[in-house]
Amino acid sequence: MENCTISERQLAWLMTTALLATVIYFVPQIAARSVEQDAWLTAAIATVWGIINVLVIMALGRLFPGLTLLEYIPLIIGKPMGKLLGALYAVWFLLIGAFVLRELGMLLNIAVMPETPTAVFTVTGIALVFYAIRSGLEVWTRVNEVLLPIILLAIIAVIVLPVPSMDFRRLLPIADHPIGALLASSFVSASWRGEVFMASMFLPALSGLQRSTRNLVLVVVLVGLILAAIEVAAVATFGGVQTGQLELPVFSLARMINLGKVLDRVEVLIVFTWILGNFVKLCIFMYCFVLGTSQLVGCKQYQFLLFPAAVLFVALADNELQSVAEFTDFLTNVWAAYALLSFELVIPLFLYVVACLRLRSKRRAT
């Protein structure tokens, strides 16, 4: 790992941007399609899964201080299986990073420049990410400290300013759907919240771990509150059924803003926050991929992997899903199993149980 240090606050801010960058655009539609006016309840339930995820990852981090996830996996389950599982995690970082890159290019193509090939946006975006990571971890984490307040202010504006168009009676009846349906829908939202597990790749770079668990729990709760507020705003504005039919409910919310014909057409805020948030999220995924890959092959530096990684991100992004409908279908039917129920929560929980059992057996042997 490069010789640099980031603070616990900087890590929390990184994870906030990562969790917010894409979840607010797709989850309101997916949740409303499943449970209509109860969509906001799924955000609250998903927060519980996110908190469990934080507790598991931080517990593993304290059992193996100074090591990343891919470094301590072989110590838990043995080197052959550990290397294989580590390689699967590296591939996961690569594939999901390419997925995020495709999302960025697709939105800019749809909302800003429909005649411009998506590849122009993906190549430009990955070039900026390449430059940022090459500059060092401390550089782009500090950039995120500047960008995150802008993203939060823009999101709050999109939630609050359409209030004149809202009818909160559309949220009734509350909890009208069975608990099973609410839980099933919450898994999709929780899959984004589960991305907080990537903090495990940054723990060795922290100046301390005293407040990291608390900070990351607060991040998960904050993101849950923001997502619930967006879902309330969307349902109150459009109704539960129509929200589920919209491609990008947040974009539609921004279009509803019209304050005395003075403040209008503020959907540019959504495009702006999408670009900023996805830039940071792509930095996180590429960093995790190149760092994890270098650790798998036993290299102390990862910079030599940046260019091949950038090429792979663009190549895979060019072959990802081609439309918002395809993205939504993937996120609704596949994403939860591909993320929360495997790499984000279930596998780390399995690793923690095995690590505790091995530690207990060692104590008994001595």
C-alpha cells in the first residue's frame, strides 16, 4: 500500500459519497414498483442490514489490524481458497466499477448529449479517475471533502423545493403491504448500503480506528434518512404507482421545481451530483481493484496496474446493460443476490464466524 494516511472522518465521507452516488436514482423507482406508497419503509429496514454490515467489517478489521480484506482472507480460510476468494472480490470490484462507469455515461447520453456516443463519456470519466488515483489516496479523499457538501445540498434542494407539488395523502395507508414484501424490497436498497464493506480496503490507511465503527454506522443511517426522504417526496408528488413507472424519479422531481418562474429547470443539479458522486465512487472501485490485485500477486505498489485497469473498465462498461430499463431489471432481480447476499454481507459474516472459531480453538490449545 502507498505510504499515506487518511482520517476516520475522510473515510466516512468517502463511504457517504459511494452510498449516495447511485442509490438515490434507481431505488425509489424499484421500491415503489414493489410496495408503492410504502417505498420509504424499505429504506428504513435496509438501514438495519447496513448497520450489521458495518459491525461485521469493523469486527474483522479489529481482528486483523493493518490488513485489508484481501490480505486477511487467506489467514482465515487458508491460502489456496483465500487467494481464490480474493480474486473473486477483485473481479467484483472490476465488474461493479464498470457498471457504475456505464451508468455515468448512459445518464449523460440521455440527459445532456443524446447525439454523443456513450464511449466519449466513459473514456473521459475514467481518464479523470486514472489521474486522481495516480495522484494518491490523500488527494482524492480531500477532493471528496469538497464535493460531498455540494452533492448533499443539491439533493436536499431536490427534496425540499418541490413541496408545493406534493400531496402527502398519497403516502396512505402506511404499512399496507405484508412484511415479507417489505423485507424483500429492502434487500435491493440494502445492497447499495452494503457497499460500505469497501471500507475494509481502506482501514490500514487510517490514522486510527477509535471512532470508525460509530462514523460508518452514522453514514448508513444518514443515507437511509436521505433515501427515505427522496422516496417520500417522489410518492407524495407522483403517487406510488407512477413513481414505479418513472425511469428516474429524482430527475422527474427536479423538473417539478418552479418557484415563481425564477428558479426553473434545476434538473441540472441532478446531472451535476451524478457526475461528482460517480467520479468519487469510480475512484473507490478502481482503487479497491488495483490495490486488491496488487496484494493478490504480492506487489507492494499498485500504480503499474492503473492503465490496464482503466482499459478494462472502459471495455467492460461498453458491453454492460444498454438502457435504463435493463439496468432497473438487473437491479430488481439480480443485484441483491450479487451483492448483499454474497460479497457484501454473507461472505464477510462467514469469514468472521470462522475467524472467531479458529481464535477460540487456539486459545483452548494454549
